[in-house]
Amino acid sequence: MRFNPRARLDSRQVEVRRGGGGGGFGRGGGGMPIPMGVGGGVGGVILLIVILVLSGAFSGGGSDSSSGQTVDTTGVSGVPNCQTGDDANKNEQCALVADVNSIQSFWDKALPDQADIQYRPVHTVFFTGQTDTGCGGATSDVGPFYCPVDKTVYLDTTFFHDMLQGQLRARGGPFSEAYVLAHEYGHHIQDELGTMGKVRTQQGPMSDSVRLELQADCYGGMWAKYATTVKDSNGQVYIEDLTQDDYSRAIDAAQAVGDDRIQQRSSGRVDPDQWTHGSSAARVMWFETGLREGTLSACDTFHTDHLYPNQ
């Protein structure tokens, strides 16, 4: 994966929070992702979307202005000069800024073109330790997630190394990290389209929660299909080159975050009745569907009985 050195980055789309806290974080059981209903939003109930929670779920909490958190909006993790694609090629965290810019630029065109809806940009917050969100308190124990209450993507900066590559043993790499961000922005697209209002059932292989997650994978694949054509405001592409190895690493990450894979690693047994995100095979299938078809209509997981391969 190589970024275009001439591309201009907009680090204003990213907010960095170091330390601080507030908001509770309660541990759940079974090592499974446990989405929690949050009051308000479309249909009266919105799921808190969590791509990975090896154990636990958000519990209450709220904004705490006395948390002592410091915020740096000029760059990422002490790197204020994420200005060009050349910076992204040299610095892993500037690469994440470039990913965010590319994903949002893609949807800024694709959403009006395919759904006749204007795209509304949102922030991504990188944090360490713990942070407050509109959906409650988050710590490093929770994976990346989209909060529909404050319409923000949250990512603990240790996630990729400690959890994705560490506990889940994914191969990692820049494009696998881009896949994770694209998935979370897929949830923002669902929020924009009102899809979250369709969610009624939260567990089971054919549940609405699983359909929501697999659709976000498909939306991530849509961005990946066009990633090397997405341009900045000056007409420069953000990403110059993606190799087959890049795509395979994204697919490997999708496999690593399947419910069956997480259950097997955390408890040694697989229980589909507890699934909230879908199997590894299903996550790969829907990412590849988006990558192949590149359309919102192809990603309609809510009107199909074929959520899984060979179903």
C-alpha cells in the first residue's frame, strides 16, 4: 500500500486524546462482543456498534468535563505534520489520517450518487487508556466502534498491535488497518441511511445485529474497490498502489474478527446463538461482495436469506 506523496491530508478530521477518563466500563462474560442499546435515535433504539470486544460492554457513563483529558487536533499522537501522502508513507499514524480522508472523500461522492443523500463528514477520535463518548465511557479493552449518538468513530491507538495482531493473530499491515476504519465508517453510512432503525434482534447467526455488521463489511469493501481512484480536493489520488498482498491482509483481518474465531480463541467453543457480528467466512464474503460489486444495493444484507457462504 503506497500513498501518493502529492496528496494533501486533512488532519482536522482526526482528534487525538491522550489519557484522561470518565464513564464506566463494565465487563461482560464469555469473551463476546455485546452491543448495548442506547436511548434515542432512529426507531427509539440504536445499537452501540463495537467491532471487537474480547470481553465486556459499555455500561452507562457520560461526558465528564473534569476528566482532565488533553486534546490535540493538529495531528496524530504527537505528529502535527501529517500534511501529505509522503508523511503517510513514512508514519503509520499519518497513514491512518490518510485512510480517514480517503474513506470520507469516497462516501462524499458515492452516497449522493447511489442514494441521493448528502454525505455528512464525521470525526475519528484516536485515544489511549480511556475516553468519554456519547455512548458512554470507552477503554482500550474495546475495539474500534462508531457511536451513533455523537456520530464519531473511536479507535484506541494500541488496538492494531495488541488486539488485532496480538490476541487475534491477524497478519496486520496498513490495508488491514484501513479495512477496520472503512468498516466503522460503514456504520456511519448506515446511520445516514436510517438502517440502524431496522435492528430489532441482537444475537444469533441471522440476527439484525449480524446483518448490520456484515453490511458494514460490505460497505468497507465498496471503498476498497475504488480506493486507488479516490482524490483529495486538489484532484490527487490518496492511494497510488494496492497489491494483492494488501487485499489479502484485509481479508485476513476480516477473518480474524469473525464471531466464531473470537469465541474459539476466547472460550474454546463456538455458539452461533451468541453471534452479533457473523462468522469469519461471512465477514470475508460480504467484504468481497462490496469489493467486487461496489454498490449499496449489492450490500443489502437485510433482504437476503443468504448471509453465509453455501447457504
